[in-house]
Amino acid sequence: MRRKVGGCFILLIAISLCCRSALAGRILWDDSHDTDGDELTGNYAAFATLMASAGQTLVELNGSPGAITPQALNGMNAVYLWDTELAFTNSEITALHNFVAAGGGMFVAVGCRHGSADQ
């Protein structure tokens, strides 16, 4: 799905959406590194609805850098790092590394800034 957001095209890839029989999962949506409104109830409400209709549970992580901890990742099948604007702490990088090494999924998406070539 391509959606025009904030003057930029962002390609949304959700492999699990192509097959209704895909296992349902719990996905952590990181909003703790965002400064421009990429919330599930805001800019990405349609995406959240689409994921829910595919049987996925999205859990939004609010706060500030440092919020991604082993406890926050506990019980999650994947984490979405969506257009982050704030740096990750060393402890967050370690927590994410350990999460993926233990079999967790991670999807990283970056957006473009105004004035870019694909506006």
C-alpha cells in the first residue's frame, strides 16, 4: 500500500496481511522516538485498523527514549520502529538486539523529509 503522508510517499509493508491464515501476533509500535505525530490513533489509524482486521494486536509504546526495555518487549512477537526522530539509548539497542536474537521480529521504516526528491 502506498500512502501519501506529510508530503512523502511511504511504502507500508505488512507481509502478514496477504494471508488471513497468518498467525496472530502482538506487535509493539514504538512511538517513544517520534516527534511528529506518527501515532496509531493519528496518522496511522488506517494502518492500525488494517492490521487489527488481519488479526494482529498493535501495542503503542509511548514515552521518551529509553522506553524500549526487555519488559516492554516481553510478550511481543515483533516491534515496529517507525520513522524515528530521536536516538536510541545503548540499553534500547541491547534490548532490541536480544529480542531479535531470541526470535522476535523487527520492522524498521524511515520516512523522507520535506524537500526531498520524491515529494
